[in-house]
Amino acid sequence: MCRFGFLPVLSSKKLVWPALAVVLCSAADQPHALAAQTSALTCARCHEAQVRTQPGTMMGRALSLAGDNPVLDAHPSLTVQKGDFTWTVETSGGHSTYSVTDGKSTLSASIVWSFGAGNQTWVLDRDGQLYESLVSYYTSIDGLDTTTGDDSIVPATIEQAFGRQLDPVDARACFGCHSTGSAVDGRLTLAALHPGVACTRCHTGALEHQAAMNSGDFSVYPPDLSRFSTEDLSTFCGQCHRSWEMVVRSRWHGEANVRFQPYRLANSRCFDGTDPRISCVACHDPHQPLIRNLASYDAKCLACHTVATRPSGRKATARSADAATAPGPAYASQPKSCPVANSGCVTCHMPRTRMLGGHLVFTDHDIRVVHPGDAYPN
């Protein structure tokens, strides 16, 4: 059983999915979304800083609903032609329509669910079935092109050109990673979701904690994620960002797996499942927007690759740049310092990698010495 939520996890060497039934509901009626917002307000009583900044993160904006989509509002007319088909996305008055035509017939659907804060893919309801749009919006070209992962699809009919039909497992995974509370009693209930990743998506048991606190019971708390080992955090984040086990068992090879950060990080020579200096949260605060100033990560690298002397005289790798001489636990790993430089670490050892298709670029979390002409390491 998954102890972290309702996404698949690995248990006893197998991938476990709970039973699923799909219920399609109107996105206009969202009582559980309101409950999620109320929950966040309650969390803010004690966690004001996190609640203030987290909704502005990429995860907090992972899904947009109709009428609240700055990307589409800024692009009232998008179009692309590929082969015999032409796709258009038109937006007016907060309403967006996705269409595809072969010049003879046209299939259209209203866009209700937009996945992604910048680049966007749309999940569409057509005749009670969910489809992933065959084209997506990419910021790098400021326009439409084939959806990542669908490059091998060459549509022969307008139905195929409309998009890829999602089975219940795919649908649950998509909404489970991009929204909060989309599952009610084990069923995908789209009217219930709160757009984006909110408090209760990661902090399982937060609602029970709130109820207990309101009643004066201070003994009920969600699992303390800060106490998770580096390995457990990698698995936890890997629910959506893909764990090492999931990528290996799915046999996802090549540049396409660069976007699966927990998998890539686990391949690093310096990865240690017991060392908190190499955990996901050592570099990224999930409650804060992603830091894009690469120089700011130098201190994170030097926390491992700088050896300092403690007051006791023992040698140990510093936990952070600010605590280079502070007492603390000695770690098994004693990485070498870089002989070339002590700045710009990420630009050399975590190369930017362009995914197949060319529109998406990710920082490769497989930390390594990179030589010109090296093949992409799986």
C-alpha cells in the first residue's frame, strides 16, 4: 500500500496501483477545491511563510482551470499545421477551445484542464472520454508542436490527430501529480480537485491534524518529511518526478529520462541514501519558487566537496558553506574537492540537456565529470 498518497509506489518489488473508477464531473462545481483552499488558510496559522509562497511555485501552478490561464489569455490564437492536419487553440473571454481539422471535418473540445505552468498540455473531455492533446504549447517557440512523448504518433485519421485517449491509470496519474484532492473514495472525481499541488497533496494527514488541533488535541501530526532519509525523500518525490526503480523497470532510456530528477540523481557517484546533503530538499525548497541563479548552488556543492576542520580537530565534510566549522555528524562520504574551480559547479557537472523534440531543456541531475563528446549516460 502507498503510505504517501494515491499515486503508485513500489512495494515488495512490484508497482502497486489501487483500484480505480473514473467519474467525469463538471469543473464548475468544485466543493473540494474550496475545502483545499480553506485547508491552506488553516495551515497558514502556523505555516504562514510556506502558504504565502508555495502557490507561486511550478508545483503550485501545475494545473490551471478554465478562466484562470495566463498563458492562453496571452495567446488568443495559436495554430500549427503538421501533415494533413491543422490544430488551433482559440481563447476569448476566459474560454479556450482546442480544435483539429483535416480540411473536411473538425473535432473540437473546450479546454478545462491545462497541465503546466509555462509549457502546457491539455486534457480534453470528448464524449465522456479523456484525451491528452496531441499538440502542446512550448515557451521556447512561443507556439504549438507535438506533445512530448507523442512524437512517434503519426495520425492517419482526425480522431487520432485529436489526441491520445487516456486509460484510467494514466488519467489518475496525470491529475494526481498536477492537482490536489482529485481522488475521492478511490475514484477520480474531477469536480473535487484543487488545481496545482497544495498542502494536503504532500502532507498526508494534514486535514486530520487540523481537525485535532482545532479540538485541542496536539498529538496528531502528518508524517514529518524532514525526518525522511535521503533515499525515502527520493522515493517520495519520485511519485511524480519518477523514482530510480520506476524508470529502470519501465526501461525509459535516452535523453527523455533527463526530466526524471530522482532517477538521475540516484545515478550520481556522490549519491548516498543516508546523507542529507544530497537529498532533493538540500537544494530545492518545495515551498519556494525554483532558484534559477546557478551560482547560488555552489554552496550546496561545496557542502560536500570542501573539507573543513571542526573545533575538536577532526576532519569532516562541511554540512553547508555557512557551517564549515560547526560541530556535526561525520559522513561516510568524503568527496574530493574540484581541482578546476570552486564556483560554477552546476554549469560543468550538471549539464543542460535538450530532450528529444528540442523544445524542452532540463538540468541533468546525474552529477558527474563531463567530457566533450561523452554519450548521454543512462
